[in-house]
Amino acid sequence: MVNRPLGLFIQPYNNLMLLNLPLTKTTPYLSIAIAMLAGVLIITACSTSSQPQQQEEITENSALPVRDFIFGDEQPFPQCHASTLLRSTDGQFLVAWFGGTEEKDDDVGIWLSRGRPDQWSKPQEIAKLRDDPHWNPVLFQAPDQTIYLYFKVGKEIDHWETWVKTSTNGGETWSEATE
């Protein structure tokens, strides 16, 4: 992990979501379904045209890409890694990552910030189930507007568990995690 502020680089295809959920013993069917859904989203996103706009002010319809920092040097964790980005249907962005003392340490949890470039919320730890490292968050918004946050928990890859939390209000609040 790199000890520096989390940066953001948003690609022009704001509806494109790539999921990286390896098949596990406990969730093979869920992982296959999510991978198939990701394939449909990629095909859909790549088949739509995007007309970039030239604007100096950052608005909901601003041209992409945009470079921005989610937070500066004053973060509540020494290191962070593996960010995921979602542009929700209301135009707001959600960015999640795992952060803590160091990768694989028991204090590593899942953190989230909401907003738009130059208007980010303070990072909040939204998933810390127990004293085991948390890994590789993935954000996804379903057609019914429910936002899903998938993540892994465990010390070693062979023993990771896949957990999910949901939000029905744009990421303001989150459900309890379920496996």
C-alpha cells in the first residue's frame, strides 16, 4: 500500500463498472451472477456514445475525465488501497477503499466518501465486522437504485469471506453486512 492521499481519475464512460469477484467456495453462484451482470453492463456502456463537454466549472454534466483528491494528508488511517468508484443515477459519486495501519493488519476496514469533485465528504469507515483485515470493496448500483457494497474479510485469501451491505438512499446509510 502507498501512504499518500487517495486520488481519483474518472474515465469518460461513467456507466462502466468492472467487477473483480473471484469464485469462492461459499459464493460461486453469486460471483457468477455478478460477473454475468458486469458483462452486460460493459456491453451496454461501451455501446452508448458519450459527447464530452468543455466546461471550467465542475457540475453534474461536466466533461470527464476529472482529476481530484478525495482527502488530503489528514486521513484517519496511515495507508489505503483498492479504491472503487460509482457514479449514482443522481450524478453523485461514491468512492470506497480499504484503509488501516498497513495491508493485512487487523485494523484495516472499508472506508467511503460521497460527493463530487472538490466537494467530498469526510471519509467514514462503513464496514469493520471484526478484528480481521477487510479487502477489495466493489460498489454497484442496481436498476432499482439500491447500491451494493461487496467486500472480503479474512487474514488469508483462501479463507476470505464475501460480505455485502446495501444502501437505498444514495449511500447515506448502510444495512448490516450479510455473508
